[in-house]
Amino acid sequence: MFKYTLYIFSYLLLSAGCRSISKPIAPATATKPGALSGKAGEQKEMSLFLDAEKARLCGDTKGALKLYTDYLQTYTHNATAYYNTARLHFQKQEIATALKYAEKATQLDSKNKYFQELYTQLLVYNNNTRQAESQYNTLISNNPANDEYIYKKAMLYIKSGNFEKALETLTDLEKKIGFNEDVILQKKALYQRLGKTELAITELKRLRDADPSAVQYTIMMVDVYETGKQAEKAKAVYEELESRYPDQPLAQVALAQYYLENKNADQYYVFMQKVMRNKNLDVDTKISLIAPSLQKLAGDSTEEKGQVIEMAKVVAEESPDNKDAISLYADILYFSKHFDEALVQYKKYLLLDKSKYDVWGQVISLYMDQQLHDSTLLYAEQSIELFPNNPLPYFFMGYTFLQKKESEKAIKPLNKAADLEPENATLNAQIYASLGEAYHAAKKYDYSDSCYEKALRILPDDATTLNNFAYYLSLRKNKLDKAEKMSKKSLELQPGSKSFLDTYGWILFQQGKYTEAKDYIEQAIKAGGEDDGTLFDHLGDIYFKLQNTPKAMENWQKAKAKGENTPLLNKKIKDGIWYEE
């Protein structure tokens, strides 16, 4: 019987190239009665084996399995064939079948370490711990120079939960190979799992003594004591960490975390400032340490916000070309309501990177909030050049023109924003509501009504849109019943709104319901409208309709005193008569 090594087969087959093998193998009998014998039999056996191995090497798993299975029905003493068949079944996750073939390979050739390794791996995979242990013992005995088998045996014990035997095995390995960090760390972890805190600490001290500059071992000691619920000993190690490694960034981070967990904000920020100024810590890590503070800014005290701002400022100034550091600093300023400073940082970011619309949006929004219309339009135009398919800058541009009372200019960008069909329903509804306002100002009332109706189809419970649409209908004395229903709904959604109360009162006035109208306008004045001249003007009109001219004059004069100075109001005061708008 012949025996070929795997390496020779691989070389021959790869040299020959891959082709599909589908021909059936006729039963040959090199080891059974009737099999071919002599040189012809050996050639036949080699040919069949090579066909099977070539299929395997070419990735034809199904074909290789068929060929190997047929081959082994006749040639039952080829260990390599059993080994390769086991590998194919393992590849298909057919563990039980793979185990059977691997075991046969090891029985036929008990000295081949590759056969033994596969068989052992399958035993471990199948949770056959006792047999796997025996196999590792065999591998260790047959390969005394290979220390990896001892380590894997220890891992087998850990997998099966036999921590004491794992420790014994690791100790044996350490005696054989000497001082080894991986082995010591495994022993430390096992002692922890066994609740033997001091023994785990002893292992870490060995590592620290071997490399006194390595701060991580002292930090691990803290973790061991904390896991073992020995707070006082953990505290002592933290003190040692502070005195022994004052400039180590890992120590500073660990101490900052310790003081944070113990609610010592002052010391937490002391060490975080040290971390931020530490030249031995990379910028990305510093950013990752500050980033969680964004979530806390809304509830933090002014002092704590100042500490977070200072940390972000240090990192941004240390890395003026790092856009992420600048972005974080800008965001922290923004969420801390330092809007002017945030704007400066966002603009710095845009000098480094113009590719993120979110930053453009922040700049535009900040300018809008400050009612700096020209700057808003400038940045909106620039962002449109970079993001022509984003509806937001078109919306911001249109909305800004509305704020400038340039309604005709607002219509084009708002329509463009609508054409881009934003997926965000709130934005989509706001675009159509703004178009409704623009078309109303341009006296294109049919377009205005249509846009408001589209906005309400998208968000039927938007109180502001309901109020504005109702108000514009009331000014035109058009569809007053519809206007009254919308205005009433807006008040149900936002009770007590000065503006909404005024709208509802004015609609009632247009419907001739003067007593009810008076009640709502007075409510609007009490709801914060004491200095709103328009409300007193409306109240004067109502009193006139209630045939109380002195009260009408009193309220018209109040309206003028509070800044309302329209020609119509002046005419009413002069003549003492109500005039229809």
C-alpha cells in the first residue's frame, strides 16, 4: 500500500489546473477481493485519489466528497483520504460525520500531528472535553517542543469551566517556557473568576515589577479590587496611580472616571483638563472622551458647562487643522447657548471641509436666528452650489425673503424646495405653509389657499399653520366658517396663545359675534398682549360695533400709544368712527 504526503498531492494537482470531475468511479478492489493488483492497481488507486484531491483543492466540495467517499469504500487504509474527507465535512459544519472520519485518520496514523490536531479541534467543537483532553495529552507527548498544545489544553479547561485544572496547566506551561505576559494575564483572569482576589493581584504585581513604567497593570489592579467589592483597597490603588504615574494619560483617564463615578466633579474636571493637555494622548481619543458631555449640557450647571467648553477649547486650539476637534468645540458651544462663538467655530470648520451640509445648516440657522438676513442668504446660496438637491437651503432662502418682506423673491426658492420633495414631513409642511404666506403677500390668494391646504394635509394638527391660514381668510372675509373652525382647533392645540386668541376673536368679529369677540381679544391682552397695539385697535373696533364709542376711542388711543400708527387708525381717532379695512 502506498502513502503520499498532502504537500505532494497539492503540488501535482495545482500544477495540473482545475476542471470539473463528474465521471463515476468504478468499484476497484485494491484491498478487497477482486481488486486490481500490482502496478496497475497502484496506478488506478493513485488516479482516483488525485481526482478527489483535485476537486477539493479547486473548491468543488460536493464533487470532492463524492469522490473521496467512493474512494474510501475500496481503499480503506489511506489516512490522508480520511483526513481530507473530515475537513470537507467540517467545512459544511457536519461535525459528527467529520469527527468519525478524523478519528479514523488518527487511528491509521497516530503520529501525524495534523490528523491529531483536526481530531482534537472537532472534539472541542463537539464539547467532548474528556476525549479532547486525552488528545491534547497525546499531542503534547508526541510534540514536546510545541508549547501551543499546553496552552490550548488550558483553554479547553477554561471552556469547560474547570478553572482549577486550567490554572495547573498554565502553571506547568510557565515552568516550561518561563515568564510570559499572556499566561500571567490568563492566570489573573482565572483567579478573578474563582474569587481569589489577592492571587489575581499577585499576578499583576509580577507584571508591574517586570515593567514598572507600564501603567496598565496598576489600572487592572483597580478593576480586580472593584470586581471583588474591595472599595478601600481600590481607593488605595487609585492613590498609588496618581502618585506613581502623574503624567500618564491612561492614569489620568482612569482617575477622571473614578472621580466622576464618586460624584467628585471638581476632581473629575481637574483630571480631564490634564488629559486634554497631555501631549502623549492622540486627538481622536480626547474627542471621544469629551463627546459624551454633549448629552449632559442641557442639565449641567453653568460652572460645569464652562469646564466642558474649556476642555473642548484646549483640544481645538491644540489641533487647529483637525476638523473633528473644531466640530466638537462648535457643537459644545452651540448646546451651551454660546451662539456667537459657535458660529465662529462652524465657519472655521467650513474653511477645512465644505462637504458636510449639517455644518452649513448650523451656520445658516444661527444667522437666521440673529435675523442677519444678508449673511443667511449668502451662506444659503453657497450651500445650494454644493448641495443642489438638498431642499433645506432653498427653504432657508425663501423663508429669509419672507422675513425681509420680499415675498415675490421667496416664491421661487420655496417652490424649488417643494419640488425636491423632502422626506421629512415637518419640513415639507413648513415649506407649503411658507409658500401660502408668500402667495398671500403677493395677493395670489388661490395659490395661497392651495398651499396652506397641502400643508394641512401633511400635518393636520399644526397649530401655527391652522392659525395663519384662518387669519388670512378672515382678512379677506372669505370662508369665515372654515376659518373659525381652524382657529378654534389651533386654540385647542395650544390654549392661551396670545396670537391664536387674537385670530379667533377677529374671526368672530368678522362674523358679527361682537360680544364673544370682545372676550377673546381681552383674553389675548391678558395672555401677554398688554403692549400689542394691534390688539387694542381690534378691541376699539369691537366696542364701536357694540355701540360704546367712548370705549372704542379709549382703545384706539391706547393702540396708538403702544406703537400702532396706521393711516386707518389715525382716521378712526380723528373722526371717532369705525372704518372697514
